[in-house]
Amino acid sequence: WCATHGARCAAGHVTGDISGSPCTPWSRAGGRLGRCHPCVLLLLAWCGIMRSTKPPFALHENVCGFDSTVLAEMLGDLYQIQALVVSPDQAGFLMIRRPRRYYFLVLHSLVGRAGAAAASAYARVCDLMASSCDQVSEPVRWAFRASAQELLAEENAARQQRRLDPLAEHAGPSTDWTYLLTTHQRAILEVHRERYTARHGTDPAQDGCCTVDLSQSADRQRAVSRETLATFRRNSGRIWSTARRRWLTPRERGACMGYAVYGDLAAAAGVKVDVAFEQGPLYSIGNAMHVANLGCVLMTCLLAADMPLRRS
């Protein structure tokens, strides 16, 4: 039974299927239980949909630790399966660490001369992206682009949660949001400061490229990096900038994930500005596919499966 429509829904027949399955079984967060994790049932359900609808091609996304033999066992008789390891920096988003593994599936009956060329086609796409992208010397700074009005709205939303009076619009946002952090988050920030100072010999408050994930406990904080943002996760709603004394806003997080939430990104993609981020905080953005990466992989698939797609 379909939870959305309240009836039995059949998967439709499509030219291509772009989706993924839960990464929990293969990630550290899920204990890397693999096939023993209950969420594997959703992967098996996806494979069942592929077997029943048989789209000409499909893209399946998951973490790099995903067990690809599951797809081979479930769908290898129907599809040629190729793996592509991608990362946002290959699409010009140098400030975010989010490597993922995409599996490109093409029906055996439709595999032509180009069918085995996914890896080389992706290399061509990456070269094209690299030649057309402006390399940012300090990419982390690019991420912090919110306007004063946006920052004021974000701060007031946090103040409302803490039952504090809102700041007046003419006053603008505060220059330090530390007062909005919990005691636990402040403790994490202090541990991070000590480790940063021990490693670099300077105060992280002077580093415009230093960030810390305040949703991660002090024990789970990884080595301090000044080249990329702290890794996005589903529950990481507080990526803190030590120099700016504020966290990354939901819209800024969306921009880092390739969503057209600002005018320059929308113009580059040839689309309208995505207004979904104006309707509420989307902190779960960390669980999404990176839009630019997905675009590059889809372009690769269109190149590698040129003959089958034209016939369909």
C-alpha cells in the first residue's frame, strides 16, 4: 500500500531511473552491518522495481563503501553495471567533501559500442568542467554568502526557539551567535579550538576557512582541515565558522550542494532560483545527492548510452 496515495501504486515505465538506497548499512553511522542491516530491504525493493519495470538505464547512488555485489547478484543478468566514483570538487565545488559511488546500469539488450565507455566519458565531462570553472583559492570562503537580511532571519528563528525577543530589522544580525549555542556545543567548540591551536599554532578565530560540525561530539571530531567545510550529515545543522562566529545557513548549505538557491547558481544552470529554502530550514540537505555531481554523471550516462537512448 502506498503511504502517499493510500492505494496500491505500480511503478511506472520510464526511460531512466535516477535514485539511491539508504547508505546506513554501509556507513560508520550504521555500524557497517552491510547485508545484516534491516535497511537492506529497501535496496532489495529497489532491485525488484528494476526487474519489474526494466528501464533502459538506471543510476544508483550510495556511499563508497556500498557492496556492489548486491546489484550484480540481483540485476547482473539484466543489466551491464559500471561504477563511477565522483566527488563535488570534480564539478567545481571545491569546498565540500562528499565522495559518492554511482552505478550506471544499462540493459544488456541495449548495450552498444558506447556502452562500455562510462569511465572515459566521465573523465571527459570532468575535464570539461575543470576547464570552464574558476578555481577559487580559498573555496571555504565562497560558502558564506548569505545577505544581512538572510542572517537576521536565521538568527531570529534561533532566538524564537530559545524564547528570546526578535532583533529589530533595522538593527541587523549580531556579529557573534555564540550565545545561541547550547552548553554541549560550546564544549565541542572549545575542544576544537584546543586541537586547532595545538596543530597550527594559531587561534582558529583568525582563520576564515576554519569550520567545525557542532553536531559531532568532541571524541568524533576529525583532524582539523582548513581546505574544506566540515562534512555534511543529515543531522549536522550547525556547521560553525570560527572566524565569523556563526553557523552556515540552510540556503548556504544548499548552495554548497549545488542547488540553485542564489542568482549566480541559477544563472549558471539556466534555471529559476529555487525558493524551497525560503519556506523553512532544510537541515537534512546533508543526506541529498550533490546536484552538480548528479548532473555530471547523468551527462556521462547520456554520452555512454547514446545509441540505446536514441532508440527509446
